[in-house]
Amino acid sequence: MALRPYEVFDHTADVGIHAFGDTLPELFIHAAQGMESLMVAPEQVRESVSREIVVEGHDIISLLIAWLNELIFLFDTEYLLFCAFEIGVFAETSLRGRASGEPYDAQRHELSSAIKAVTWHEASVQRSDDGYRASIIFDI
Amino acid sequence: MGKLDDKIPLERVDSYRWRIPQRYNPEMRVSGMVYADDVLIEQILLDNAMHQVANVATLPGIVGHSLAMPDIHWGYGFPVGGVAATHAEYGVVSPGGIGFDINCGVRLLATDLLHTQIRGKIDKLADELFSNLPSGVGGAGMHQLSMDEMHAVMVHGAAWAVEESYGFAQDLEVTEEHGCLAGADPDAVSNTAMQRGMKQLGSLGSGNHFCEVQTIEHIYDAEAAQALGIGQVGQIVVTIHCGSRGFGHQIAEDYIRLAESKQQDFGFHLVDRQLACLPLQSNLGKSYLSAMACGANFAWANRQLLMHGVRQAFASVFGKRTRPKDMPLVYDVCHNIAKMEEYEIEGQMQRVCVHRKGATRAFPASHPVLPEKYRAIGQPVLIPGDMGRYSFVLVGAQGSMEETFGTCCHGAGRRQSRTAAKKSITGKELIEQLAARGVTVRVHSKNLLPEEAPQAYKDAQQVVNVVHNAGLAKLVARLKPVIVVKG
């Protein structure tokens, strides 16, 4: 298990996260948790619904962006906030996973940001002796 | 980032212009030109925006300069406040250079009310606007679209909205491109994008989007202000700032991904993946422009619906004194867009694709695309500042045609990150601070409000002074906020 799943960093107009993981699936799960945490504190989200997520990319970064963008799409169309993720099948250019959470409820969820999009600006996935590290900037 | 020196070798051209020479990065095809005064340049140098101006200068087929307006700040790929023209024959279009919020823009409505006449009804008007304009996260739009309607919106833009009785035919005459960019093709748009758009037409969303009731605080140019119908100090006007919502975001995402996967095929080696681009003459490049036009048209329909909501709110509060017909649209401009336009470059007329990423078209008087009634004064340029201080109305000037591909700034420009802004003040404190300045606020999320605090932005007065003094646009009026409605 990576020491910390993710950390948030500043950008003039927007905000970014660094995510960490011992494996690529763990990295992707931590990136998703990091992104959702920008919208709402994870402890405010219950697991009442889940959605299967199947995405493809042309390399590891585009796959990570597609995975995160699918969560934004589900928020935009079904107002779903997620707190738990699993990844079943993982290949470098495709993945099949599941996200669990619940629809946004203005009474219980204190939103701190709404994310418009995942950007490609300085997006990276790097491997070191300590495992994997991803950087992603979001358009707020 | 490309091969960059640590320090930007800025060369001062004059009081309002700074050049980034090509030697800064060997991959730059043209030099950079930044419009700023001594105060703004210091603020601009605090983030990575200058590197991004240099990065944009590496785009294939870029002509003139990679331009930066005085409200520039660090964006993704392009800086926000960046302008680049690429040659129509051998240049590229970069979907990231338009941005995620395709045709984010501003419209301004006039009323014949004076600030003194609405003082007793401010709260009522604020409540009415807040309930009429869906905003905030998860706020469904005013008009839930069927798939057939979605297609009509993509192709016809604001004209679809007028057909549906949201506003009047006259509104289209004073909307950039008459509220409909030609060449829109729904086949170029993914189903995913349409699904995101269908629920959101007629909604403000969140972030920096807003509706503001403002009063005219100062008039710089009486003749132009009269022509625009905003000629009286104390007069009430309304500004709407919004874009294409999730629909545009998804179109951008789809095409940045596509372009990014094709860079090697086109032989491009870009310094930032967000700059991924498509040759204008390629099928994919044409396809992006057709999809972008759909996004732009959705945004114009969106602002048309929101304006209808504003007119209804005024009618319900002030009755017969302010009917919808008594609230004419002054103008609507987009500030995230690419346009095919012609300019004289090195003595020859050339057709180029002008990317405006957080930058506003600013055509001068006598330009043939301007509506007849504004032809003598120039195209209105609407510059929102921040919610505490002021916003501005300018008109385009001749310098924009000679130097900046008919473009000037778009707003105040951020100077503080969202996190830093949140740390500096709470939502409650900010609402009290604004109330003390005579600004009434209605907001969905008090948590989000501090991100948009006035101190998070550059001083819009300094920004517009630069474009005025540099001859890109001319100051007409300064507007002071009275009511702010936000997500």
C-alpha cells in the first residue's frame, strides 16, 4: 500500500492531484479518490449505487484520463458522487472497473468544487522504486 | 514543457508591450507578444503563463506572434488570455486552444431603470433571478431537450431559442455570428457529449459563471455609450457569463483525445500534450471545427434562455415598467473560440484560424460584420471584472486589426489560486464584505464563493487600461455590481 493515496496541489485557475500506487490499478483507484475528494469529502458519500466502468485509451495517460472523465460524465448526467472503486481487468490500453457511491444530495453533501474536465496539461504517470506516481490537473 | 531556460528573456517593446524572443525555445516558430504594463507584468510572471505563450509559438503554421492579453494567467496548454492565428492552408487547429468551455462568453442587457428606482426591491429581484436561473452543481436546465431538439440547437444556436419564444429576433442581430456559427454538423459530435448537453440547456453551472445586475458607474465615451443604449450614469444593466456546459466540455475532451492519439501520424512533436492539434485541411481538423460550431451554438442558445429568465424576473418584480421588450440585448461575445478570418500579414491578405482562449473579438468601427447600428462606433467588448469592484464595456479599435487578429482581453484574470482564495476568507465573511460595498449575493454553495473573491483576481481597471492605451479597444463605460447570482 502506498504511503499516501493522493495529494492536492495548486494551479492559478484550477487544481491538480498527485496520486500514488504500488500497482497501476491502485494508482488509478487513488487518482479517482483524489478527484472525487476535490468535489466532496469522501466520508459524506455512502455506497448505495454502483456503475460498471469500461474505458479505453491509446496509452497509459489517455487511459487514466478516460477513467477519470467517465466519473465526471456520470456526475454530469446522473449526479453521481463516488467513494469506492475497484478495477477488475486492467491492460495498458483498456480497463474494466466499478465505482460505488450515491447521487448528489444538497442536504448532506457539502460540495467544494465542480470539475469541468480532466486536462492533459503536464499529465504524467511515472514509475520509480517507490511505485507509481501520477499528476493530473483539472479544469474547475 | 519543452527545452526551456529557467528565466524568460522578456524584451520591453514599449509601455504596454513585451516580446518573448524565439531564442527562448528553439522550437518556437514565431516570437511571443505580451500586452501588459509594469504592474501587471510582475503579477503575470508569478505563474507559468509565459512558458505557455512560448509553447503556443511552437504550433505548426502559427503566423504573426503568439499573443498574450493583460489578463493572462496559467491555463492548460494555451494560457488563459492567449491568442494564436494559424494559416488556413498549412496551419492547425488545437482543440485545447479553444478550451473545454467552448464559446464561454458574455452578454449584456440594458434596462431603462435607474439604480435609485430599484433600491427597495433588490432582495426581491435577487430571489427572483436566483429561482429563474438554474445554477450550481446538479442544476438541471430550463429546457430539457429531446434528441430532435438537441440537433436543432446544435445547428441553429440562438435562433432555435428565439423560435421557441425565448427572446426576440432583434436579439440575434446583436449576437456575435448572429448566435449561430456556420458549419455545425451533429454527426461530428459524440453521443456522450449530447447526453451531457440535453439536460443542461438554460443553466449557469458553477465556477466563475454568473449573472450580475449592475449599475453604470462611469461613462468614458458618451457617444459610444449612447449608441449602445447604456448612456446614463445610474442606469441598471445585466451581465450573463456562461458557456456550453458539459456539452462543450465533452466535445473538447473527445477531440483532444483524438488529436493526441494522431500526433505521430501527422509528424507533430508538441511540447505539451494539451496542445495536441489537427491540420486545418485534414478531415479530422474539419470535423473538430464542425463539432466546435455545435458547441458554440449550444452556448448561444444557453445564454439566450438565461437572458429570457432574466427578463421574466424583471417583469415579475417591476411589472409593466420593465417588459421583456424594454430590456434590449446590447451585445453577446464569445471568448473561447476559433474563427476563420482574414488579416493583412506581411503585406498580404491571409486567411487564418484565430484561436481565442480567454480573449474577445474586438472589431473596430466600419468592420463589415458589425450590426448596422454599431458600425460607426465599433464592436462592443464586454469585460467582466470581479464581483466586488467593477466590469467594463469597451468597443473594438483599429489597433486590434493591425496587431492582435481583431482581439483584446476577456476579463480580470486570476492572480490567486482557488485554494489560496479559500484560505484568505470564508464565504460568510465575503458575503458580509460584499454587502458593505452594496452588493447583494445569491449563491448555491457558500463554500465555493471565496474561490471567486475579488482579491483572487487582478484589477480589471488595470487590464482594460492596457488594451485601451495599446489601441486594441476603447473604454466606453464602467459598471458596478448590485446583485450577484452564482452557482
